[in-house]
Amino acid sequence: MKDINISAKRIKTEMFTLLVCFFIGFAANIGAVIYYKSAVIEIITSLPYVLVFMVAIYCLWSFLRLIKWLIAGKSRKSLQTKN
């Protein structure tokens, strides 16, 4: 079986992307606490929801990257067949 090697640069990129997704979810949580005038403790107690939201954003972002990759691959193949 062939081994899969993931470069350190790719790991850092994915970790940074995941961190950005967490901050987006956390900022949305803080915005909701301010908007609904909830107790400040809600910021801490709703962290599991923030993590779920983070995973959802990351999956959406990964899906968009997959679509971009597929479109770029199709356009490269069409350019190669024309030549």
C-alpha cells in the first residue's frame, strides 16, 4: 500500500484555515450574545455550538475548494485536448 505524505506547509495551511473558521464562529457567537442581550457566560457555555459551527464552515470551505479544483482540472484537460 502506498504511503500518503502531507507536507508541513499543507498542515500549517489547514490549521490556519481551521483557526480562522473558529474565530468566525466565535465572533458570530459574541455578536449573538450582544444582539440578544444575553449573559456574558453564554460566550463560554455555547463553545460546543461554536465548534460545530466551525466544522460546518470548514466543510463548506473545503467543498468550495473541491469545486474550484474540479473546474481547474477540467479547464486544464480541455486546453490540453485542443493543442
